[in-house]
Amino acid sequence: MDTVVREVKEETGYDVEVEALTGTYTNPRRVIAYDDGEVRQQISLAFRAKLVGGEARSS
């Protein structure tokens, strides 16, 4: 959860408190294979957070 708090602060200027993980999303048909043999699959996580401070800014 520390990563969520840090990234929101860096990208928006807002301080947040994470309340819950609300979703995990992936597409099992989208797999990336590299020439060196490494294989990756993207996963996206969604969180609900409460605004607790900070000021809006763009990164």
C-alpha cells in the first residue's frame, strides 16, 4: 500500500489513505515474449483511497 500512497503523491500532490483493493485485472491472452526468452503478462490493480491532504499539482 505504501507504493500507492507514494505514486498518488508524486503524480497528483495529494496525500491519500488506501482503504481497499477493489480490483485485479489482466488479459490472459496478452502475453509479451522477448527475444531473450523473458515472458511477461501485465496485471493492473485498482484501489479505493481517501483524500487526507495535499494540494493538486501535475507531475
